[in-house]
Amino acid sequence: MDLIYMKSFLEVARCQSFTKAAENLGYVQSSVTAQIQKLESEYGVVLFERFGRTMRLTSAGEQLRDTFVRILEIYDDSKRLIARQAKGNLEIGTIESLMAFFLPPVFHRFLQSFPEINLQVNEINEANILQSIRSGLLDLGILLDRPIVDDDIESIAIRKEPLVLVAKPEHPLCSADQVSIAELDGQFLIVTEQGCTYRAAFERLLGQHGVTYHIHHEFGSLEAIKQCVGYGLGIALVPHIAVTRELTDRRLVALPFTHPDITFFTQIVHHKKKWLNPAVRHLIELLTETGNTTLASAQSS
């Protein structure tokens, strides 16, 4: 039996009118009449009777009304249960800077809606995130890269992520109005690990312009990179979100250096063939909303 028939029956019973019920449901009256007739035929009873201009349920109709109400309540409960996807694992891959400075409040909000979901967050580099998405090991990836174009991967850019070249406040390049690529010749760099997309883009840019540089230290920790820069051991290219507090406190300064080849975006990635259950869709919505809010806040400040 079609649930639509039950809903139509209950609306007719509530309105005591085929015409009014049809208007409320958005059907033509003949359609509602046909649905009630099919119910009466299936159960072998008369569901409504008329007394002059008054229409009311028969005793059989009253019994079916109570039964149909219970059936529809159970149906609605089942939809809520499945939509909530109350239990299960959600495998996510991301990078350190986003995990440390962007994702925690998003995950907090997500778990308020899906408290029984077990979030498994794996901190890996961008290349491994993409490979794990392709192989189905991850449900979602959240990474920092230039726009991703891939036959197997869907990418959702949620915001442009500024990268800044930071130094200690006394660094000689701080006094420049604009730092050119050539002025970076001979600099000591504090860098992230191999496989980091923005490190690779920066080194590629320097190489294309014949700029020599020295890698002083290589770390997987942004905190270690910031400490080394603060002690004058070199300069570093890092996401702005990772050094907001240090820039505000003037423990580090952002050098006046920009280049279109190091324009990056925070992106959500998933396999194009993956079914996005309600929990995954909700997380994507939260990430997009937070990304847009953070970007608007940064632009207004």
C-alpha cells in the first residue's frame, strides 16, 4: 500500500472534505477520491459516510485512522533514524595546519548533531590523502592545494587560503615595501616535510627564477617551524591561519611577498562514486559554512 493513500485518508478525515483535503495536499479532487476508493476496495469497507452536508468516518474508518497514524509515526521515526546515521566510523584525512587551526570547532559542531559517529582523523600529506580517496580508504579529505582536477575525485573549494612568508621582526627584509623573488636569493628556509604542496610550489618557484636557497631545518610540526623562525634561524612559508596569533603579537612578521603561483585553496575531496550519507553531507555543509564565515571575517578585519 502506498503511504500517500494513508496521508490522503488522514487529511480527508481531518478536513471532513474531499475538496479541502485535495487543496491542502496539492492534488485534484478526483485523485484524492480515487485514493480513498482504492483503500475502501482493499479493505472491503466503507470509510466515510455522509449525512446531508456532513461527512464523517465510519467505525471502520476510525479504526484505520488510528492504525494509519501509528504506521506513519513509525515510518517517520525510521527516516529520522536512518538520516541521523547514529553510529559508525567516518574516516577523514587532513594536514596538520588545518587540523590544528581550522577543523576542531567544525568537528565539535558535527559531533553535537551526530554524537555516536566515530571520527577517525588521519594526519597525512596531500598526495597520500588523494591516493587514499581513490582507493576508498578515506571517506573525506580536507587539504590545502591548488584547484584539484581529477577523473576520480570531486573537489569542493571552500575558501582561498592565504600563505605568508614569515620572519622574525628584526629580519632585514622586513623593511622592504615589497619583497621580490630575486631578494630571496641566499635565504635560509625553515620548511615543512617533503610532500607538502605549498613547500613544493615555493621551491619550484624559486628554482624557476634561479634563486638559490638553503634549507636550514625541515619539520613536520608547524609549531617547531614557528619557533625556529622566531629565533632567527630562517624564514618560512606557512598558512596564515597557523600564525595569526604570532603576527598579532608581533612575535613574527609577514614579509611583503606574494606570487600567483602560490595561491592555494582549502578543499574538501571525496571519490566521485562515493555515496554521501547524511552524516558526511552534514560535515561538508559545516566545513563550507565555516570556511565562508572565516573568510568573510578575515576580509573585514
